[in-house]
Amino acid sequence: MSNVFTGLSPEKVWFYFSEICKVPHPSKKEKLITEYIISVARKLNLENELDETGNILIRKPATKGYENYPVVVLQSHIDMVCEKNSDTYHDFDNDPILPRVDGDWVKATGTTLGADDGIGVAMQLAILEATYIEHGPLEMLFTVDEETGLTGAKGLKADFLKGNILLNLDSEDEGELFIGCAGGQDTKVLMGYSRVAVNYDFAGFQIKVTGLQGGHSGDDINKGRGNAVKILNRLLWTASHLFEVRISEIDGGNLRNAIAREAFANIIVPNRFSADFIKYVKQFNSIQKSEFRINEPGLLISYQPTELPSFLIDLSTQERLLNALYACPHGVIAMSADVPNFVETSTNLASVKMTDKVIEIGTSQRSSSEHGKQDVLNMVESVFRLAGGKITHNDGYPGWTPNPKSPILDATRAAYIKLFGTEPKVLAIHAGLECGLIGEQYPGIDMISFGPTIKGAHSPDERLEIATVQRFWDLTLEVLKNIPY
């Protein structure tokens, strides 16, 4: 793996990204990557500390002539989304990510790449090691568990940081500078069910929805991508009425902040309907492939005969579940009236899972309007209340209110124009960034977020555009050299 990025520049950024790929770092399991980052700090004889939540802070003194510059915080998160294709064997707790260069991009092999936000972490480590760059005093903040709960940012203490300027290195579109983000909140639904016996005058099938792109439930929610849970449920809802289909198991999606790429159901069909049911699945596949022919060319809805299952979900629960999943909103709810082509409010029907006793449905809601966020939360809750589900919402996280007069925005924009001769876009993002939580703990801190181009984040299609990493590096160094004070 050490030679995968040979010849790419900046050399040290790619070196550290390669090292990060070798170290397992799922959300909430960041022990190994934490040890690695601290080992780098100690090797470089830099001051470092670990807070109670698990966040790492490394301080690097100013270079000569920059001692009077204000302290600048550079921040990335050290966890990654762990998604893989169903036909890929990968143990994220123990196996390294296997990156490869594919033309102009770096990709992984059957899994997420972890460029979100491993490339930001690599950038920080390369800056810590570099002896030739110009900068004032730096604080490198590495936060934990961004992807599943923003736990690190929530746990920051008010006296941990000294800097009043923060560069968040967790954006995914080179040439765009972000000065605001949506707030979000997750909803979990539990539906109890009873196991009932199987009638043997039935045929067993597994239904699969595969080949979807998935993606980030904030960045990609407006791109018309298919949701595997919604597609599977559409099939099952109709088939339950036409062919008396009964469900034994259902499993779709995984993470709250990823659009569901795959979904599966084990079902039974009365023998007298089995031939018609097979025709229906084939027809449904054709219809869906036509509907998604532009945005989801790889979509496949397939069936496979199976042995009869050992149990079924009771009929009342099945009906309430299918009705609720059909009615549950997914996608864009409202566009911004102030910012052209900017999603204001959305919701993601992220997953449906089963245990021995309950069916668990996960959703996540986002909005740059607190009232909009509450409205879509209520919308989702009302659907599952009608279905008899037990609903809980997590604490959520705040949005980051844009400041168009931000001094660090002016400095970053000027640096971009100087380096590349074009005007960067200045935007808010419909994804959640840790900046909102950091801003709550450090009122008045001046923040901006930027990064290289990453496509397909939170899915096995995640890819990092090689050329933009050099631009990311150059921009970061130019900003550090020209910090406003």
C-alpha cells in the first residue's frame, strides 16, 4: 500500500493519507488512529493533549517572523463512514482500506475510502511535519465520532482551544468556500412484532434492491438518487395486496447520514401466485430502471427462490410497517427562498433493521431553518405514530449561521484568487459540519470550511480527485501565510 500514491503531490499529504488508510478508524472506535496521530506529534516533539471526549489537540509554534500572528485552529475529524458493497468482505474494525489510483481519482476497493475526512487529517499531519512553510502559531484539532453523533465537537470544553480563527478541512468541493451549514436531528422508530408460523403451501423468495449509488444524505439528497428502502417497500406494499406476500425479514440501508444503497427482504408467496409474482418483480424492475435510467443506471431489482423461512412477521405489524415506510417522506422538503438552488430542509429514510423482537427504522432530518427542522421532525413522527411506533429523537446539532463579512472569508477568497486566478464560490452547505457546535462553545470564533473534491462520500463509490489535493494544500498554506489580524 505504501507505493500506491508514488509520484503524487504533495508527497507528504499522500504519504499520511496512505498511512491513515492502513489504520482502522470507524466511528466510536478511533483508538488506533488516535494512537497513530499522537505518535506523529511525539516524533515531531510537539505539544499534544487528549481531552475527556477523545479529541486530540497538537500545538505547533509559529515560524520565524510570524510569532505575532493570531493562533489558528485547523480541524478535521478522525472517524470514517464504514460502508461496503454486499458482495465485499471487509472487517472495518481490523482490515485496512485498500486505495487505488483510477485515472484522475483515488478510490477504495469495494468500500468507502475515508477521504471524508482522512484527507483533512493527512493535510494537518503534513503541515505539522513541514519545516519550510510560513505560519503563525497553530492548533491542530482532531475530533472523534463526527459521522455518527458529532460527539467530539459536542464534547469540546470552552478552554481547550486558544485560537479565534478556525479552518475546517471537511468540505468536499474544491473551489467552494463554505461559511454556513444546516442543523440536523435524527429520529429512531421501534415497532414491536410477533413471530408467527409459516404456512407450507407457500414459496420462499429473497428480493434484492442493489446497484444504487447511495451517497451523503446532505450533499446528495437533491440529486434524484434512488433510496433502496423506499424502492423495496414500494414493491412489497403492492405485492402484499396483489399476491398476499408475507414478510419474514427485511433489511435495508445502514447509516443515518447515507442514502440507502441496498435493501433485502425474505418473503413467502402462496404457490398459486408464485408465477405471477415472478412476472411482477421482473416488470417492476423494468419500470424502476426506466424511472431511474438517468440517475441510477446500475439499479437492479432481483429475486431468488429460497427455502421457507422459520417465521413470519405478524400480519398487523407488516401492514403498519409497509404503510408507514411508504408514507414516510424522503428527500428534499423545501428549497431556500434566499439562496438559489440551495436545499433548506430535507429528510433521509436511512434504514430499516430487525432484531428478534423489534423492527428499527432510522431517519435523519436537516434544515438551515430551526422551524423547518422541527416541522420535518414532526412530519416523520406523525407517520410512525399512526403506525404505532415508539419514536425518539436525539439531541441533534445546530446550524452554522453564515457571516458574509468574515475576515477569514476575505483572506481565503483573496488567497484563492491570487493562486488560481478565479473567484471561488461562497456557499452554505446542506450537510452538517462541526462548525455549528464549535461556534456554540466558542462564540465569536471566525470560521471557514474548504477542501478537495470528494464524490460519492458515505458510499463505496467514494472517490477523491487527485489534482484538487494539490490545490487544497496550496490554498491552505497561502491562507496560513496571510491570516488577518
